[in-house]
Amino acid sequence: MTVTDSGQRRTPKAAKTNSVFKKVVMAVSGIVMLLYLVAHVVGNLKVFAGRESFNSYSEWIRTVGEPAVPSYTVLTVVRIVLIVAVVAHFWAAVSLWRQAKRARPDRYVTKKAVAQSYASRTMRWGGVIVLLFIVWHILDLTTGTVNPDGDASPYDRLVASFSNPFSTAFYVLALILLGMHLRHGIWSATQTLGQSNKRRERTVNAFAIAFSTVLIAGFLLVPFSVLFGLVD
């Protein structure tokens, strides 16, 4: 009979089960955020339909569900789900990183790290930058707190923000990092959820690259169009 105390390290089986759970949390929360990004880029592209169309879309987001429910109800639910997904994703990522660091022997550097992709090796810092960008993005285009036209319509706030080269540069940097994060995240999620194997890895990787590229290109189309005067 083996007796363990609370300070003893967990058994390999328990640690593995815990890791799998955290990876599932990362995958599911990532999928929730990915679905939001798809809906978000579709909404952003409405800017090409003109000021009235974009502002009407922005108003519809706030009033969807009326009169069955008060305005902002559906939007608030969506925001709560997103906040939970972001917190869960961040918790799982940090927890898995710390767990891997504890399990790695001191002064041991694995050669596998050298072979890892650039996106994989920058997931942690890229994720932090994207998280900071989300906060800035909300203050800029949602609340208008840091936007030069903060009291104007959503369309005018968007144009004011992306007319600034520095604001656009930060937006582009964050989106490129987001694309790298998505590429690696989509591939990892298929592994975690058991939807990939050795035979399908190449196909999954190609899909992840193509999907991330198209999605990020859709987001970048708006700020570049404003910056170069195609949208004003």
C-alpha cells in the first residue's frame, strides 16, 4: 500500500488527464473566439457599403432580439461568452506553459525546440500582444475613449482611427500575430479534439494556413482602404 501526502507530485496519469482537460479548454474556447472573428470580419466589410449601411449594421447589433428582449441583451450575452472564452483560453495557456516548465529537467534544452515553427515559439508573447490589442481596440472603436472622434458614429470612428498611420501599424502588427496564432491554434485544436492524424496532418496544416490568411486579409482590407483613401 502506498501512502501519499498533499505535497507529493501528482501521478503521471493524473498529470496527463489534467493536461488533456486544459488542452480541450484551449481548443473549445479558441473555437468560440474563432466563430466570433468570422462574424466580426463579415460585419467589418460592410464599411464598403457606405456610412449609412455600416451605421445601420452597428445599430442592429445593439437592438437584435427586440422586442422579445430589451436592446443590448443579445450583445451582452455574446460579450459575456467571449470574456469567459478569453479568460479560459488565457488560463489554460499559462497553466500548460507552467506545467511544461515544471516537468522539464533543469539545464535541459531539447533539440525539438529548435525544430518548432516560428508561430509555435511565439504563441505566448503573440497572445499577450493580441490581448493588449483587444483592450485597445475596445477603447478605440467600441467605447471611443481613445478615438479622436469618440463621440461620432461608428463609421466615423473607424475612419478616424485608421486614418492615423501609427494606429493602423499597430492594428496590422496585432493582426499578423493573430494570424500566426490562429494557424497554430487551428492545427493544435484538431490534434486535441482527435480530428487529425498523420495522414491528414498536411491537409489540416494547409487548411489552417489558408483559413488564417483569408480571415486576416479580410480584417486588413478595411484599415488599408481607409489609409489609402478608398474609404473616407
